Amino acid sequence: MRKYSRFGLYLLDMDGTIYFENSLIPGAYEFINKLKEENIPYVFISNNSSVSKSTYLEKLANLGIPCSEDNLFSSAMAMGLYLKENYLDKKVFVVGTKLFKDELLNYGINLVDDESADILVVGYDRELTYEKLEVACRLLDGDVIFLATNPDLVYPLKNKRYLPDCGSICNMLTVATGKSPKYIGKPNPFMIDYLKKKFGVRNEDVVVVGDRLYTDIQLAINANVNSILVLTGEATKEMLEESKVKPNYVVDSIKDLI
């Protein structure tokens, strides 16, 4: 494997790669501190849009992982930036958590709770109600812009257990209305394009480390950067063999990168 210090920017998935729920994956602490000691930039990139930036910072701090605002970029933040850059004058209805809405408000997004919205945004909503789905369907029966944070079908828990994620919620809406969203988070290269400019790095110096083929590894492919698949989350060796999406490297766990 290419020596870790030759990469100029590590983009690290969190759920299934760094931790499960409130437990660090063995080796994650040592690997992050090795990067920090060697002054190698790293950013945690997550498709989980159910929480805000401050929630992530608090969680990582509680786990003992060094992280500042510069080390964090989530699909919720990416959605806020995308809306600010393209639709700041539009009204937005959100199928998402209160913390996701709070994150969007930080970017000056005009949120509404009714069918006057110009844009429907869907995230990983752990506060989902049928009423939200009804409003979303009525909006999609019209001519609204349909955006979503991430296509992940499931959210990983310990012991190979899962919950429905944003992609599953969007699939319900697609089946009901025939409309499909544009996803802003992984694997859309929007997140990497933003971070490359921020850190001033070239494609060949960037590596994505994650546990999902169709988001993390596909993101690296879409952005033309390097990728490392870890087998501590959703992807298995059997899934990798059957998939057309192939990473540059495969390791059992992030501890193998130390």
C-alpha cells in the first residue's frame, strides 16, 4: 500500500469507519493521532444529515478524537452550501430533523413548513412523520426542485444492524410520485470539489477512506481521487467481488492504516 504520509488530504467517513454509535472502532484513535502528529490534513466527511456540526464536534470530542470545524464536512453542511450558492432566494420544505434544519438556517436558508415551498429537501430523518411525507408528496405532484442529502439506504449500528436512511425515505417518495432527487452528499463530487479548493490539493493527493461502495468509494471515483475501503461497516468481501465499483485499496479496518 502507498505510504500514508504521501497522501496530502485524508477524507474519512465516520459511521462504520471511525465509530459505531458511541464506540470507536479499534485503531481509529491511533490512526487519527498519527495523521495529526505528521501534520497530514484530514476531514471527517459524513452523509449523516440528522445532526448538526456542533453535534459531531461534541461526539468526536467525547470519543477523544481531535477535531475542529476545519476537520468536519457533512452532507447537511454540503446541502447548506449548495442551497446558499444556487437557491438562496427560494423557499425550502425539509423532511429532516430539527438539527438538520438548524444547520440549514446557519447558511441563511429560507425554511417553510407548508406547501408554498419551491424546493423539497430530504435528509436522514429520525423524526419522520407521515404528515411530512404527505406534504412532500403534494409538493412533488407540483413543480418543485427535489434535493436530498444522501442516497444511503441504511444507517449502520453495531453487530450488523441497520436503520432506514435517507435513500430509503427518498425511495418511498419516488415510488409514490415517480420523482427522484438530486443527491448533494456522497457520491456527488460536490463535497470533494469544495474541499480540494479549501485545502489547495491536487486529485492525486486526496484519498477517501470509507465502508460503503456506492457512496464512499463511488465518491472517490466520481471525483477522480484515491480510495481505501474498510470492511468494518456495510461493505463485505462478497459485496466487493460482485460490485463494479472498485476501490484502489482494501483493508480489514482503519487500524491497518497505522
